[in-house]
Amino acid sequence: MLASLSPAELNETLAKLETPEDLATLLYDWRAWGRPTQISPAGDWRVWLLLAGRGFGKTRTGAEWVRIQAEDKRARRIALVGPTLAAVREVMIEGESGLFANAHPSFRPKFEASRMRLKWPNGVLALGYSAEEPNTLRGPQHDAAWCDELAVWRYTEAWDNLLMGLRLGSDPRVVVTTTPKPTRLIRDLVKDPHCVVTRGSTWDNQNNLPPAFLSTIIKRYEGTRLGRQELEAELLEDTPGALWTRDRIEACRVGELPVLRRVVVAIDPAVSARPGADETGIVVAGLGVDGLGYVLADASGHHRAEDWARSAVALYQRYQADRVIGEVNWSAHD
């Protein structure tokens, strides 16, 4: 409503506010200033997935949603989960569009850096977690969560552990703000009936972005594959030149398996489970009596040696495999 007013009408409207406190209240009312795509959707949802391009205002949207939960006491324990603990602090909490920057002066949270914890005057707590340490989310319980840049989280276990602990209150909810990448987790969320998906591009926020930034990125990235993903927020399913496209994989799915003559669990172990290392490949495949091969399961991921070994044994037992085959492509001397 305010955005639709002329300058004279806007001045007249603001002049009717009786006190500086009224003006401050309006200034910090996100529901008055946020774009429609930045306001949490109505209805019964478990996850709000905001897939948006760079500069859209994803961080501001997530921070404002958390602030409203805290101020209205809709939640008492809120999880803040980012790709790393540094990202939680430097982007979600202390960033230019983070929780501190958008806090109402009369209702600012106190930050306990040693515990990575925020506490509002009404007792509401927000606790920071790193997606690189999924086990830190195994025990804590929450009734709300803000997850930033989910598409680049290295361990999906962090998401699983968060959801399992989201059991406080009568209506626990999660807001996810991320630039889209076609990870398995993002694709699953888009299809989840309990997830509301909102999409937005860089251009939606162009009035608040420096002209030099816009002209530079338009010249360099507009019309490119990277631009479609990072600016237009398209969920690009296939990699150019890939041997197997998603359409081809879907076309090859079968509704019923034939009798299998042999089932094998195959492992291609990675040298390290550190962030940035390759995944350990774990695939279950079978040979049917029809002479065709069938992929039964893919448990690949970033696993420590003992974890991928347990996974392989569990798959061996679940699919009644004949054997486990491991590729030896490195040695202690490499």
C-alpha cells in the first residue's frame, strides 16, 4: 500500500503517525515493506523453500521471518543452520541483512558468541549450527528453524537431524533460503506436498541493487547456464554433455523387477571424508534373468571409512547380495 502512494500521499500518511515510536514501529514492520514473495505464505506448511537468485534478498527474508517468530513469541527455540559456523555468524547473524541489522532498537537480541546463541528480551532463543557438523543437531529440539544455502550443504544428515529435532510447539516450521542447485535434497523438497516453494530472481530486487552490479552481471552472465541458475534461480536438472540425463534415467525406470540372477554391492572409496573430497560411491546393482542390469540403490556420499563399511554391509543384507566388490585405486604410498 505504501509503495503505491505518491510522494505527497506518503508524506501525508506518515505525518499522521502521532509519535516517533509509531514511526519506528512502521519502519521495522517487515509485513509492510517486504515484497509479496518475501512474506511467508499462508496456509498449513512444514517447509517454506525460497529458491532465489543472487541479490534477491534471501538473507533479509530469512532474518525477518526469524525476527517475527521471536517478537511474537511464535517460537521459543529457533535453529539457525548454515553451510559453516562462520557463515551462520557472518551472514545470518552479523551480516548486512542478518538478524542484528534488522532488529528493532527496543528489542535487540543479545549474542553469546562462545555458545553461538541469541537471546531476545522475551526469552526466545536462537542457536547456531554448522551443516558440516550434522551430529550437533542430533540431540537439540526446536520449534522453528532457518536454513541458509541448503543447496551447498555437504551432509544431508544435517537436514535429517534437524527435522527429527523439530518437535517442540504445536506448529514447528522451517524456512529455507537458497540459490537452487539440483541436489537430491532440493529436488525432493520441491516435490514434497508439505513444502511451499517460492521462486525469485535477481531482477526482483533491482531497485535496491547498485546499477554497476546489475550492469556487470548482465553483461557477463545473462543468458548463460550459470546466469540461469545464479540469477534467474532456475533449477537446472542436467549437466551439459552428461552421459546420462535425468529424462533418460526416468524413462528407464521399471515398475517391477524381474528375478535377479546376481546382486552386487560395489564400493569406490574416497581417500578422505574431509569437506571438498570426492564422495565414496556405494551402488547396489543386479543382473536379471532377462540379461539386463538394474540399479537397485545408491548410497554414495561423504562417509568415513567405518560409516561406508557399515552402509555396505547393511545394503548387502537388505538386498541379499552375493558379494561386495571394492575398487582399489590408491594405496598408503600415494
